[in-house]
Amino acid sequence: MSFRYDFTPTPFGDALAVFSDAGIVSFDLSEAEDTTVPWLLESVSRRLRTVPEYAPGAADELAHLLADYFDGAPMRFDERIAFDWRLIDGFALAAMRAVCEIPWGETMSYGEVAVRAGAPGAARAVGTACRLTPFSVIVPVHRVIRSDGTPGHYGAHPERKHFLLDLERDAASRS
């Protein structure tokens, strides 16, 4: 199996997209100001047990989909590009697949996702899966909110979650 990476622009800065022969393995919005290749590749390379090869243009299709998404087009990425879920397993995988089912512009509580993932009462595990997902934005974990209706956090960047929720809500209201 070969792995390659490329970068794609987002409103939050360039994101690292890592692909295998089977599909996208990771989409990372850096948590750091330093977006140099070694910093971004370190975690995913350790998890893959290999360093992906730089492949300019590998993320072109994803970049077009992201541009449409950030322009307000309803998007379900898992229906448009192949996902390679190798970095997720067990309940976290079930939770991320359930998150993919949350419709554009809608939200669901951590508890509701846990029920859909087959483990009622596992809301905290859903939160952990959302926090650790290797698929920022393209698996819409930003649509998962607290049971009291507040957005909660989005890793270390709650402003990103607000941005994404507002983007979808505003685009849906224009439709």
C-alpha cells in the first residue's frame, strides 16, 4: 500500500490531506501555527508506520469539493470521495460513520450519535471519537453538539466549530 500527501486550502489555512490507494486516510487542520511538512506529517506517519510521499495534485478533487462546501454547497464528503478508515476502529469508527449521517445544516447531540452508533450511554466516547478523528471537516464532527444545545468545543478551536455551523445554517437559510 502506498501513501501520498498534498495540501489544500481552507478558511483556517492549508490542511494536510493524506491518501492511500484506497482513499483519504487523514485530513488535518493543524493545531499549530507551524504548518511545515515535518510537523503535520509526524502524527499520521507514526500511525501509518511510514512517511507518505509528497504528491502535488493528489488533493485536487478534494480541494474542489472543499471550495464548494465553503461556498455554501451542501456536501457529504463520504459520498463524493473514497475514505480509508484504517486509522479508526471499534466504537470510534461506528461513531464517525454515524456522524457522517447527520444532514447538512443540522446537528445531533453526542448522546444521539451514541444511540445511532449502537451504544446508548456512550456520549463521552462519541466526544472522544470526535476529538481524535483523523478527518477534520470532511467527517462533520462540528455538527455534534452538547445535549443542552450549545456547540461545545472543536479541539482547541471552538471558533472553527462556530464558523462551520454558521456556514451551514446560513447557506441552508438561503436555500
